[in-house]
Amino acid sequence: MIPLVVVQKPDRWALELPGAEVLSARDYLLEARCSELRSATVFNLCRAYGYQTVGYYVSLLAAARGHRALPSVATLQDMRLTPLLRIVSEELDQLIQRSLAPLRSERFELSIYFGRNLAARYDRLSRALFNHFPVPLLRASFVRAARWELRGIRPIAASEIPDAHREFLVEQAARYFARPHARRTARTYRYDLAILADEDQEDRPSDEAALRKFARAAEQQGIEAIRIGREDYGRLAEFDALFIRETTRVDHHTYRFARRAAAEGLIVIDDPESILRCTNKVYQAELFARHGIPAPLSMVVHEDNAAQVEAQIGLPCVIKQPDSSFSRGVVKIEDPRDLLPHLKQLLADSELVIAQRFEPSQFDWRVGVLDGRALFACRYHMARGEWRIAHTDRSGRRRYGKVEAVPFEQVPDAAVALAERASALIGDGFYGVDIKERDGRFLVIEVNDNPNVDSGCEDAVLGDELYREVMRCFRARLDRRGGGVSTP
């Protein structure tokens, strides 16, 4: 389906945008044809987007109809938030200073057309701002005090575009409409799924073969899977769902992607709440204690109680950064002389850390849980000669223990039930629950969002059915939400 360009007065619209249908805001809001469209990408180029204006209602009704609107109502609200502008200015500070350094004026306005600027030297800054505020026609205002700062950002009307910029705008609009991800393939899919992945990320949760299997499984469910990267933040509104296949952190682009996707109404795995809850071990320690989830004896440590860890937890113990992953930021303490120095080092980066009694085992159970139900199970064996599943040797090379997929009939029922119970406290997403078995007891180590699924490892028992189950979950949630195009 060709994109819809919605303007307030088409008779005053002087720009020819190839590959798009131009219609009035009134027609989009009131015509039955537009209301009945099962799927559409709507480029809202109205003159104003203030609360309850025509432009506001175009984006609002697009969301209600299951259409993808650019800008979305969430984006319109973001541009009004001064604290968010300050955060974006700080996050892009180096790029802003580098891009604007040659200027001698105290103020500067940057016009951004579909993520681009007429001057190539501002291209990276334009794309970065468009990623944060995906609006087709945008103007950013900068002021220099001691340093350049972003002071305002707003949509602009076509009437504000200088004549000298119009040819460039048409070129960028045509480029944007013609991008490969915006064109339908020969087969019509009902939904579009963005898979966020970084092939260069160490310890990434899915290898290339697994990502291809997820994509094939999605196609079997009538979902077109399109790979995206961190530079595609501004494209999220074009999709129906987001599947994050990068290691997540709260202070990271993965969390921003999850937040923006959820605000745009996409189905998201992992959702932002799951990322918040899973990436902080302090939170999980409190959560498990409150709900009676069996776990190793644990203690939340801060400056005032650090000297009490040995008495309360005993040695050996394990101390952990709250946001540690893949055994990084996790230290085993055996000598009491090492305890306080290592705690001091961790507490320099976080007000709170976790200390746990060391529970030795040859392997950890990993139970993958999807939508509240156990999906797969593995034994994660310790790295050779190590007490943890992953280790970085002196040369900087990462070493891992063997991953052994196990049929559920060979997995203790108590471990599966405990995994489902613990993950239910986090949400209804896709989790990997790590469990230790000690003397017939099962202890939850942690619940991870974005669990590993590598070809030949976690899928060794279920094979392609593991990938199909994940995509069936997306399809069911998308169908309940509604929208999409008609299935062929």
C-alpha cells in the first residue's frame, strides 16, 4: 500500500511527492475509505499538531485505526517535554558540539526533512534528532552559552520551507518512501516485525542462524520480519511489533527502543517493564524474598552494612553488580581480606549491590518461559575449570560452558514449576530462569529477559518449533490488538 500524505489544504500543496497519495486531513478523518483501511502508513504534514487540533486528531485516529502515523501522538507529546529535550541534548552532546563547532553565531536553527539536512555536515545530527523525534518535517533550535544546547524542537509546515529547500525535500521524501523496508514484497504479510539485533555485539542472545530461523518462523505466521539496528530508532512507528535480540540494559538504546515501541502501541518483547525488572538483581532479591521464591541466601549491600556480609552470608560468597550479565560484574570471594576491597569497587558504581551465599554446582538449569509457560530447558554447564558458565581468560578471550538442551520429561517438575512461578512475578514476556539444584532443593538465581536462543544450543530438542512458538505468541498478541493488512 502506498503511503498517505495528509495535509490540511491539498489545493495549496505545491510539492509533488512520488510514490505517495496526498489527501486532506478532513478526508482522512471523515472518509469511510480511510477508516476502513486495514493498514496504512500516514505521514501527517498538517500545519499544527497542538492538543485537539486537526493535526493532533490525524495522528490520534491513525493510532485508533491501527495505522502507522509519523509523527505519532507519543512523539508529539515528547516534543513538548522540556526535561526530555535536556536529556536528548546531553545524550547527543558530543555530536552537537562537533557539528556546530564552526558556527560563530549564538543561535542556530536546523531544518530536518525526513531525517536529512541540505548540508552534508549536519547529516549525522539530523538523523540522530529524527531518531529521537520521528517527524517528517522538523526544526531544531540551538543556543550557545558555554556550550551549544538543544533548546527546542518542533514540526514545521510546508509553508515554512524555503523555496531553495523544496527540491531537496522532494528527493528525501521519495528516498524515504522507496526504502526497501517500506516496500511490500511479492507476498503480502499481515504484520511487520522489527528484530533489533547487532551482529557485532559480544554475548549477543541469538546468532545469525537463529535470527534467520526467527524470520522464517515469522513468515509462516503471516509476519514480515525486518532486521533493524540502533540507527533505526526513528522507524519504529512503521512496524507492528518489536523483538529485541540484543543484550538489554536500562542505560542503553535497547531500553529506549522498548519504551518508544510500547508508547507507539507495538507488541514488544522484551517490554520495558521486563527490562527494568530483569536487569537489576537488587530488585529481584527483594521480589523473591517478598513472594517466597526459594533463592540462595542473599543480602542487599550498601556502605553502612558492607562489614556485616561475612557474618550474615558467610564465605565463600558471590557479590554482584545489580546489572551484571553473562557472569561479568560477578566476583566469588573466598578470602575475607578480599571482601571489602571488592565491595568498595562495586559500590563506587552503584549505591546497592548483592551478596549471595555461594551454591556450587556442575550446571545451572535454564528454563525458557514464554507467555507464562515453560518453552524449553537446558543445562548450562560451568566453563572448564570455572565456577560460572562464562569466563574471560587473561588473553581477553571469552570461554563458555557446554549448553545441553534437555527434553521436559527429563527435567524435574519442581524446577519447571518454580521457573514459571518466578517469571510470572516479572511479566508475561520471554524469559530465561536460572535455577540451581542443591541436595534436592531448587533455588532461583535470577530471571533474565531476552534469553539466549542460539542455533544448535537451546533449540537442540525442539528444533524449528521453538522459533515457531515465539512467533505464534507475537501473532496471537497482534491479532488481539488488531490492525495489519488482510492475510492472503
